[in-house]
Amino acid sequence: MCAVLAHELRSPLSVIQGYIRLLQRQRDAGHPEAAMLDAMLDATGRLTGIARQASDLGAWLTGPGAAPLPAHRVSEVAARLAGRFGADSPIAATVHPVSAAVGDQLLRCDPPALVDALSAVVNALHREAGGAPVEIALADPEATGAVTVRLQAHGQGHARPFSFERGGSGLALVTASHVLTAHGAIVEPAAGDDLTITFPHTGGIQ
């Protein structure tokens, strides 16, 4: 369904973008319509990006997401997250080192897809908290083997509860919701700007 929708969107968008570029070539930079054409091309570019996200989600849900997920060490996921939010990242986020005990635990997951999903949530929290830094901690607070990812943004607190249906990020949060669900994750808003994502035994801990 996602792939079909993406294809049906991309085809007319390509035609529209082609005509916009043709009109741009016929007008110099100072033409009264130049700014409008730039805005139209930017808007169709965003729609093309959303179509690409839908296509990628469909491919994952019918591919890796539909098969039993392999086991990976939590330390691998933590390292990928730390790499995503390194010094060059536009998002101010810190991934705390995991303990040896937690790092050696196995999580049934698709590491690239899981890190993309967690990153989308971090980006949303960062934006909602007015650009405040986000702290990311992976732990097993109850010592039960259920890995918890705690996200804490040091902002002034959300005016509304976190929602995967919130706009402003294309399909990034929708995709994150599907990916986390496929991983058996339970997402729970905590106090202030905190969010806890737990991967229980039934959802993927081996």
C-alpha cells in the first residue's frame, strides 16, 4: 500500500516540478513570480520526500520488519545512536555510555531502522523543547532484561503529551511508530520532557 501510494504521488509531482523548472528558466531572478515559483518547487520537493519516506516504510514493513528480527547486542545500538548524534549533528543530544551488563544484553532488532526511529523521536523532543539538549540513556533499571531507552529534553516541559501523529516532520514519526511497534516497544511519556521506550522480553529481548 505504501509503495503504491508513493508511486502515485511521485508521478504527478515529477510533471509539476518539470513545468515549474520550465517557468523558472523563462523568468529572471527579479521577476515578480520568481519567489512564488521557488516556493512551489520547495513545496513539491517536500512532498517528494514524503513519498520517498512512504516507499521506504512499505519496503521495510514487507521486508525486514515482516521477518523475525535477529539478535544484536545493546552496545551496538548505543554505538550507532552515539554516532548519529556526534559532533556534526545539528541536534544537541548526548548518548550516555551503557554499562557492561546492559551492553552485553541481546535485543532482537534491525539496528539501522531502530536507530532511525529513535532519532526521529529525539528530533521531535528536541523541537518541542525549543531546541533544548536531549539526553539518551539505555539501561535495565529493574534488572529484568527489559532494556529501557530514556529520552530527556531539558526544556520547559511540553504543553501537550508526546504523540507520533504530531506534524512538522513528514512521515518520520509515523515511520518511527511502525518500526518501534514491530520491535515490541512500549512508549510512555514521563514527567516534563521525558519519554521512556521499553523493549520487554516479549518484544525482543533474548
